[in-house]
Amino acid sequence: MKKLTFVILLSLTGCSNNNVVERITPPSSVIKHSAIEGYEDRYSNLYNSFEAYPATCEAQCYPPTPRITCKSQMQDCTYVGENPSLSLTTGFTIQWLGHASFKVNSPDGQQFLFDPVTAQFDWPVNWAFRLSEGYNRNLPTALSKAELQQTDAVMYSHLHYDHFNKDDVKTIGTKAQFLTPLGFAEHFPDDGYKVSEMAWYASKQLGDVTAHFVPANHFSSRIWVPFLYEDHGAALWGGWVLEHQGHTLFFAGDTGYSPHFRDIQQKYGDIDICLLPIASYHSEEHPKWYRKVHTTPEDALVAAQELGCKVMVPWGYGNASWRMGDRTSHSALFRLLKMQDTLKTATPIYILNEGDSLSL
């Protein structure tokens, strides 16, 4: 029996009739709301009060390793260690473009992009970030305009500027389908885009691939001013599970550690390929808050175990990262290798340098 999918075509405020927007919220999907600063209908994490972490690195978290060579201490580095031999036959090919951006080619010949941001933040936040932090990222590995326009579908995890860039949307063009969290479509340019807004555990068929939108433990906003809540939580956030003939690939998006990883494994079974964040967890001023919404390397290792990952591919570090909340470009990777040895986790880790590809 075919599953019924509930789709509502919408013309959203802020979007012209030029854009075709659908909202996918089947009865099996999950939406959680909470009140924030006078707003009653803001999206909320499933496990807002969760703060118990299975493992934490307490000392000597960044020891040197011959597996990473750097121009200076944990800065401007290249991973030179060996990666594990893997016998997976999923048919997926992955290219890490830097930070959270991936190109994924599916077994049926489609090209997907996760969170494509090929330069800096959208203006004026790029300008403000430069003034306040004194740092812009090095330019990451770039797909050509022709390559970008071959994209069949783009999947976004949330609205933060390092994950959603309007210039990239314009370059990709209107041929691709755009899959987003709820509340996202009004941020698209007004030029004939096809946008599918989805609730947690909603699904959309893309050729032979099923894309499932799944929970993350994070937040969403576009206003880059502290303590202004006009759009805080007005759009949802999450990750993506791609499923093709029994094989699965999981892109977590930005997330902290919480029981939602176990939930995802219980719903979809052990995951073949897990693309998990390991960076942006460090903050001397707000350590508890940062960890709540960003996995430490040890959190990611535990999550990989709970997801049943057959291989974990980490991301978030790198020479083209913004180093937001991190000590250096590669400190997170040093800590990951340290904690892999400490925890003796069984999940294989395949480490990429920016621009590298992997077929599994």
C-alpha cells in the first residue's frame, strides 16, 4: 500500500506567486512549539532540558599527532593519516566542499547539495562579522557554475548564515528542487523557485531516493543581533536521511547531542554513512549553551555509536572554516582523534580534507 503524503500548496507572505511552495506535514510527522519572549508558536527542540553527556574530554584534549601536518599549531593543516578500508556498497559518492557543504551523487545519477555556502555570509552580516571578529573564511572548494546548475535537489538544515546563502541559491537556479525546514520559503529570492517545506519525519521522493527530514538539537534565526527574538525559532531546523534501496546516508546539520540520535536510529535502522559535525563547540563565555547546540568531537563519536553508523565522516573543521567558537582551524579534528583513542569507539572514521571525495 502506498503511503499517503499530505501536501499543502501555499503562497507565503514574503514570497511571490512566482515561487511554488509546498508544505509537507503528514500525520506521522513531528512539530514541537514553545513560547519565547511573547511569541507562542516558535519551534522548539524535542529535548530542550537534556544536559547529560556520556563523555567529556577534561585534559590534554589536543595532543599532537603524526596523522595531521600543520603550518602552525593546529592551524592550516592537512590530514595525512590512513583512512579505514570500507566494504560498503551504497552507491553514494560524497564530496566535502568545506564547513557544512557537501555534494552527494546518488546511485540513480542525481546530484544533491547539503547546505551550499561557497563564499562568505550574505551581506551585511559578512561585513559585520568581519568588523567584530576580524576574520573571514578562506574560499572553500568551489563547484563551477555549470556543476551547480546540474543539481537536482538542495537540502538545507537551517537558516543560519553559514548554512544558507542567497547568492548560492541564485547561482544554482530554479531547475533544482529545494527541500527545507518549515518556515523557510519566505527567505528565498522571488524568481520561480520550487520549495518544499517539511516537518520532522516528513519525506519527499526524489527519483529513486527518499529524502527524510529529521530532528536536530539546535535553533534558527536570521537576525544577527543578540536578544532580538523577532525571528528566533520562526523557522524549523534539522538534518536529512537519504534512503536508496535499503541504504542510508545521514547529514546531521548543526546539532548538539541529545536522545534524538537514538530516535533516528530506531526509525530508520543503522545508518550506513553519517556526516556528523565536530566543531563550533568551544566557548569560554558560554560553554554550556554552545555544547547544547553543537556536538563536541566526543559527542559526535557517541552519536555515531547510537546511530549505528557504518562509517562516520566528520565536518566543521578545516582551512576554509570560519573558526566560529573554535580555537584553530583543526583543533576539533585533533580532539576527535584523541577521543577516538580514549573511548575506543568501534565506528570507522573516514577523514576528508576539503575538496576530497569518497565513494561508498
